[in-house]
Amino acid sequence: MSSSSARSVRIECRGVCKRFYYYSHRTTTLREWFIRAVMRRPLHVRSEEFILRDFNLRVESGEVVALIGRNGSGKSTALRLIAGIYAPTAGTIRVNGRLASVIELGVGFHPDLTGAENVELAAGVMGLGPRALRERYKEIVAFAEIGAFIEMPMKYYSSGMSARLAFAVSMCADPDVVLIDEVLAVGDEAFRAKCIDRLASFVERGGTILLVSHEMPTVAKLCQRAVWMENGRIRKAGPAAEVIAAYQEESGARQESED
Ligand SMILES: Nc1ncnc2c1ncn2[C@@H]1O[C@H](COP(=O)(O)OP(=O)(O)OP(=O)(O)O)[C@@H](O)[C@H]1O
Ligand SMILES: [Mg+2]
């Protein structure tokens, strides 16, 4: 880890927007293009859009921040933007330090390669050289606890097994910033407890975590701050306990009105 004592800004998002369009029709062939042009039909028909709007976030070293909110509210989109998987439509995103993302299941893992081969590939992408990997390989495999499956193609893995390996390899690459999307949710009880311990010691040493989760007890336990997303906007941000309470109160109220 490059710095641990002085607090420094690790993630900074300013005025970030991301727009997605959904098409009810897209013209893909030349023949279809010709027919639609003759019939004066539009080539592409947009039906709806999703916009992540004015997303502002600043996370410092040693902080654990959660993104919470309903399905489709934009949490994973925000994380993917920070991870550099998506480019923002507008705004600026800065991440200082080495970034490891454990985003959804096995993103970046190749199903036809074995666990061991995928570890080599993922470690390389995260900037861990061959020598460093040789030193850490045993540690990664021991942490993941998937036994002989490490030599099998990952298409035979259960979702929990992929998540174990993804988490183990990410944490072993000496990151400064870790982005986690739902991965803790697929691990069993024992693995989740082990991950939470590992994350706690990572943060003690100055690590930064941005976590997406639907499990409020985990969020309350791990995070100081939370950001509640709703329809692509930040609805409320602040101390985790307050934001969780407001979110749960509204979810409860919605549930009652539906009953
Ligand atoms: N690559 C994409 N192309 C088009 N639309 C997308 C894409 N990725 C996400 N979206 C849309 O953006 C919206 C937000 O999705 P996102 O995955 O960020 O939600 P989420 O808050 O992570 O939800 P969940 O709790 O279900 O994981 C959804 O309406 C989704 O359909
Ligand atoms: Mg998501």
C-alpha cells in the first residue's frame, strides 16, 4: 500500500453522468437499412433511457462507503464508471492508487481457463508481476479454499466459488482501493466472515472500500458512510446508520402501502 498514515483522497467523482438508451428496434443489416430507408421508417427506435445524474462522491483513504438502493437505481453503473469499465457521458472521475474491482461474478474471468490460469491473468492485469504472483499464489489459493477445483476450467465453478477466487486474487494484489459489488452476498456464512475480517484489516492499514450491497447488517457493520441511490440520483448521503434507517423506513412504508 502506498500510503497509510496521512489521509488522502482516493476516489473523486464530480458531476458524473452516464446515459444509456434502450432500443425497441435497431437496424443491423444493409438489406434492412435499405427497406427501412425506402419505407421512410427510422433506422433505430429508442424506447427508454437510464441516466445516472450528477453523481458526486469523495472517498478518502481508510474509509468504507456503501452504495445502497433498489434494483436498477444505478449502483453498479456508478461502480463500473469508477472502475473504468464505462466512460462517463459527462463529469470527471479520479482514482488515486492501485484499484482492484470485485465487480459482480467473475467479471474478467475466462470460463474456459482454469482457476489457476485465471489467477495468473487477473494478477497480471492488476499489475502483479510473475515473481510477486509466485510468492502470493499459495496465499490466494488458501484464501479461496476451493480445493482441487483450482485446476479445473471456471465454467464448472459455482457462483460462490468464482466469487471466492475473485475476492482472493483482488485482495492479494496490494490494492489501495477496492470496489465490491454484491460479491459478499454469494459467499457462504464462513467465507463472508473471513472476507469481512480481511476487509477490516485492509481498512486499518489505510485501504479504501466502496461497497455495493443489499444486506443492511453488512453495510452497518462495515461502513462509516452510505449513499442511497434512487433512479440514477443520490437520494441521501451521510453517516451509514442514518442513511440505512431512512432507506429502510421508506422500503417499509412502500411495502405497507402495497399490502
Ligand atoms: N450496459 C448497459 N446498457 C444499457 N443499460 C444499462 C447498462 N448497464 C446498466 N444499464 C441500466 O442502468 C440502470 C441501472 O442499472 P445498475 O446495474 O446500475 O443498477 P443497480 O443499482 O446495480 O441494481 P441491482 O441492485 O439490481 O444490482 C438499469 O436500468 C439498467 O438496465
Ligand atoms: Mg447492481
